[in-house]
Amino acid sequence: MSEEDQVHRGSCLCGNVQYETTGPLRNVIACHCTQCRKTTGHFLAGTSVNKSNLRMVKESTLCWYQSSPGHQRGFCGNCGSSLFWQAENQDGISILAGTLDGPTGIQLKMHIFTNDKGDYYKLSDDLPQYSEDILDAIWTSKTNAKTNKE
Ligand SMILES: [Zn+2]
Ligand SMILES: [Zn+2]
């Protein structure tokens, strides 16, 4: 099976939101910004696919919250799970890695917005850490393709 044929499935905690992705998943980026900390209760670990590679299987309770201009966060209105993050002007959509089922085959590769992280935990791995806003660079499909090939 080629990378393009990969199918991954995921869901919220109650199962009212279910999705399927095709093609390779981007490696995981941990975002420690204040918004991600609030919405997840810790920090956000997200993979990403092109919006066209995400298919909603069930979305009756999927809600979108505009967390900043042009940026939306998708969550389940029934169980409260955070599932997605997207920017209007980008091809990719972030999928919170914890919502994926089964083996993902991807790895955590970097930490971003580390200047906003909570003081109650340490980043003790040796992954790169970025304090500045590099989201726009990261989420573009170009970078997306590059990080997949690592
Ligand atoms: Zn749910
Ligand atoms: Zn964030």
C-alpha cells in the first residue's frame, strides 16, 4: 500500500463526530500557546492533512469556534472533545493527534509557542522548540509535504 492510499480514522470521545483521512499524516507538532492550552486543558498535539483529504463520517455534533480572526477550532458539542484547528487561508487542517484511532505511524517532531507554555511541566525531550509564531509557515501545504518526508 502506498502512502497515498493510507486511511486513518478518528473520533471524539462520544463517537458523534467521526472522520477519515486519506494520504500521509504530517508529523505531530505540539503547540503550547495560551489558546491551545485553554482548549485542550494542557497543550495541543496536532497532525495535519490537506482539507480535501479529510472526510467527515459523522458530524452531527461538530461545532466550530472562531478562536481568532480567520482561525477556527472544531469540537464536539456533546462530549467536548477538541478535534480540529484550521485557518481559512490555508490548505491544511490540523487534527488533534489524540483523536486518531489505532497506530498512527507518526511522531512528535517539534514544540511551538514554548514561551506561552505552563510553568507546571518541563519539555524534557530534545525536539526543536520555537517561541515565535511560525504557524503560517508550518501549516502551508508546502511545508506539510516537506515534514512528511523527514
Ligand atoms: Zn463527542
Ligand atoms: Zn496553539
